[in-house]
Amino acid sequence: HNVGMGGHDYLPVSIGHGWQKGPRNSPTVFNAVFNAAQFWDGRAADLAEQAKGPVQAGVEMSSTPERVVKTLSSMPAYVEKFGQAFPGEDDPVTFNNMAVAIEAYEATLITPDANFDKFLRGDKTALNEQEQGGLALFMDKGCVACHAGVNLGGQAYYPFGLVTKPGADILPTGDKGRFAVTSTASDEYVFRASPLRNIELTAPYFHSGAVWSLEEAVAVMGTAQLGAELNDGEVKSITAFLKTLTGKIPEVRYPELPPSTDDTPKPESMVVPQ
């Protein structure tokens, strides 16, 4: 989640421990606090629960709660900071508190004041004619049915391929989405509607990370979700509107991390790809 690069990693799927590739595209961390749940399948109810997942996933950070606590506890500066952040607790350095701290930080990563926000506040000059036309199409064609709310998405789950299923390059058959969470047949290939704020910064698109062009992604959604073959002009106008959702990126000051000690667990060896 590179906060200097759209809040994601600009890869189809992320690279984790031992150079393993993850199964899905990494969603942006920007505005994630506004989502109803986290991950493409919504398996984490909030940001704190989400923070615990990648830390423990073997394909990502491949750690354990015990190792996290041991690492943090080995650094006096971290122990001091946790004591300040969680006053009154007998042992503030815990795995849960680690997740809460990350949640508190992530909640600051919001991107207000997009041109669309200015337009909603009454500045009719914030969107040009093509962008306003794209907004009208976005509503009239039905995009807004799934991509609504403060984050223009991220609030509910829908089948990918509601009308026409994309090919296996875009919708891999092995990833059944929310079905892995609910074990309900109707949830096969169901995913959380992607939030659209800053969408021009977060290529490649979809949970598979298979599409790099925003215009192509718009066309795919027209066919798959709306059953509409959008013409070139419509695609360009909707894409122009989507680019008005890029907000003010938060200024992030790189932290000075506490030094490790002799008690800090050493990094595990990683297999170098041949």
C-alpha cells in the first residue's frame, strides 16, 4: 500500500513472503475507512480486523501474533509509544493494539476535495461538459446502483458478470469470491463493488488485476454488469467523469522507526527466485 502511488502497489497481484504472489489485486488504502467491510470478499468487518490478516497470511507477511508482540516488545521506543497510545493498560503491547494502531492511522488516509466534491457543493464549473455528460451516463446507465455512497462503492456485494461473465483472464474460475466466506452457492463470483475514488490512480483493475486501461475497465463493466455495449464516446465520457473523483492525497511524513535490539527476532530467510 504505497501512499505515494495511489495507496496500492501498482501490480496485478502483490508480492509477499518468499516472493510468493498473492491471489488478488491489492485494494487502495485511501478512503478504506468508508468501506462497509474490507477485502474484495468483505471477510474483515473493519480496518483493525483487516490489519491482522496480511500479517499472518503465509503468502503475505507470514508472521504470527506471538512474533509481532515479541518484535515490538524488543524495542524500547515501541514499548514507550504503545504505553502512551493505550494508557492504563497493564500490557499495552498486544497484537490487538497493533491492529487498532494501524486502523487509527489508516483512518487518516482520506482524499477530500475532488472536483466531483466541489461540483456537489455547488461549483458547476468544477466539471467540464464532457465530465458532466459522463456523470449523467454514470447515473442513467445504472453504474450508480452499485457505486454509490461517500466512496462511490465499497458498500455492498454483487456478482461479477451479473449479465455476461467476462473471460477467465478477467474472472479467474478458481477464485469464487465471497463464496469462500459464506459457503453460500449464490455468493459464487460475488465481490464487493470497488470504491471509485482515485480510480485513475489504482490500475490495474478488478480483483484479478487483469485490466490496465480505465477505459477498458469501463467497457468491461458495461457489458458484464449492465448488459450494455457502451460506444467509444460513452466510454470516454464516463472515464472523464471517473477522473474527477481523484481527491487531495494526504501528505505523509516518513517516520523514523525505532532501532532493533539483540532481542528482536531476525528476518526469516527468503527463497530467491531463480
